[in-house]
Amino acid sequence: MGEILRGYLIKPTALAHQRLPVVILAHGFSSTQEMGLIHTAWALCNRAGIAALTFDHAGFGLSGGKHRAQDRWSMTVGFLDSISYLI
């Protein structure tokens, strides 16, 4: 572990300077955030007036780690690290 996870913190433009509830989004075992997740996050943020944090799991997309390693524990840690980043 210890890989760098990369993602985006998305906020509705009209509410960009406010503190908002946040939903964390990541793909499953075969996609990256560039494959529709970011578009979904923008739609959710604008419709619901919340923020979204998207990220690629370790080994996927822009994140570091062994390429396409499907390790469920690593993916779980990715969500926990995302929560830590937000708080």
C-alpha cells in the first residue's frame, strides 16, 4: 500500500465557496473515473447541491500502484483514505 490516489473534488459552481455534504465515488473492478464517473458526479452535484469526491483505485487510471491490481482491501483503504482527506 502507500500508493498515491488521484481524483477530483467536484462542487456545484454556484455553491463552490460553501461547506457541503460530500459523496465519495469510485469505479468497480474494470473502469477509471474518466469513464463516466466524473460526468455522473457533476450531474449529481448540480442536481442535489452537494459535493463529490471521485478517485481511481490504486493501480487504476491516474492513481499509483501495481497496474490493475484487484485487491479488495486496497480498495477499502482507498475509501477510508478519501474520508481522511475530507476531514
